[in-house]
Amino acid sequence: MSVPSIVVLTCVYQRRELTEFVLQTYQRMAQRLAGEVKLQLLAVGSEGTASRELCERFGFHYLEYANSPLTWKWNEGVRAARQFDPDALLITGSDDILSESLLLAYKEKLNSGHDFFGLTDFYFLNLATLQLGYWPGYQVSAPHRSGEPVGCGRCYSRRLLEQTDWNIWPKKPHRNRRIDSLSLEFLATRGLRPVLWTLADLGAAAVDIKSATNINAFDQIDYQRVMTGSNATSYLRSILEESELAALFELRDRTGALRREAETCS
């Protein structure tokens, strides 16, 4: 696969301004990586015309599906990816951004014959304060889940997807939480287990942007270290172009102003 085709799959719901920022970043990434990796962008939304127009504006193919249960919503996206005849499928949240260096590292892993792989660690950004926390993985924060990859950044080869008939979640039980573990359990019953790397192993970077609307808030995560100021900005520069970083700061200021206005009115 000199230029592998990878479907980048995400699910969107609410958080419109943050979602817009993330989708536009992937659109630009796809343009920059053309010739190295062919990224095909696919989003599953649940708000009708509003989410369709948002996703299609930034080059994402769009699929409408109910937001609950989330396992069904995600799996509909997996099945829809089949129509693009990709070499692999990559999962990312609508508040997650992966670096171009990660996509290039994944290209090499696919070329080496890996079928199912992901990350052990991740960074989380508090959008309101621009604090950046490093989470070392389940082996530290939840040892009973050691060996489990982060939900974002899981990659599945076409060979694996064909083995599972393009399903990576079971039909039952359906869930809205702990869906990453359910997928792992489902694939493990078929003898499919992931290979894991740290971000440092891959020379890559990734960040989950925590806004006011998240399933897990920034302060609920067990960080190994938290960075602020120039250290946090330096890390973000390993993922974002300068114009994208400026747009992120503008988003922080805009959403902060809206939040303060809402608090004043209440």
C-alpha cells in the first residue's frame, strides 16, 4: 500500500463549535497528507439537517443515525465505511485530534501487516484553562484494564473488518457507556486482539479537547502530569498548524464568553 486508503470515522452530537473546529482540522489534514495517505472522512450524526450540513461543509461523508445506543451508532458508521473500499478504518471522537505523524506511523504499521492496533496513552486539553494533562494509560489508572487501547486512535485493517463482516460491536448488549471495552470483548471472542504503542513509540501526538459538554470532564482523569503556558502550547504545535492553533484560542475565548454570559443571565 504505497498510498493506503483510510476511512477516518467519527460520531457527532451537539458541541457544534468544537465539532466544527475538529472537522475542519481533519479536512485540512487530508489535504496535506494527499500523496502519502488517502483519508476518506466519514461522520455519523443525529441532528438531521444541522449536523449533515456541518459535516458535509468540511468534506465529511454523512450518515444519520440515532444517538442512542452509541454502540449501534458507531457500528452503523463502521458498516457504512465498507462502501469506500478502504485499506483500513480509524476511529476518532468529535473532540479528538490526531497528529499527521500518527497517520504516517499507522501507514507503516498497516504496510507491516498489522490488522488491529492502537494507543496506550493520550493527552487531554481543558479548553477553558488551556491546561494539558498527560494520561499514561489504563495500566496506571485502572490496572484491571491493562492492555486495553484508548478508544480514540484504534485502527482496523480491511482484512480484520472482512473477518467480522464490518462489525466491531455486537448487536447486544447495546450501551452508551464503556463501549470501548465492549468492542474489545466482541473482537476477542474471534481471536482478534490489538497491538499497542505509546505516542512516544510512534513519534506522534494526540489530544482530546475537553469542553463544558463531555461524558468525562477534564478533572475526572488521573493525569501523570499537567502542563500549562508555553509547555502546553508547544505540544499543541506538534498537532496543529499555527492558523489552527490560533483558531483554537479563538474558540476558547468565544465559548468562555458565552459561558460567562449564560452564568450572568441565570
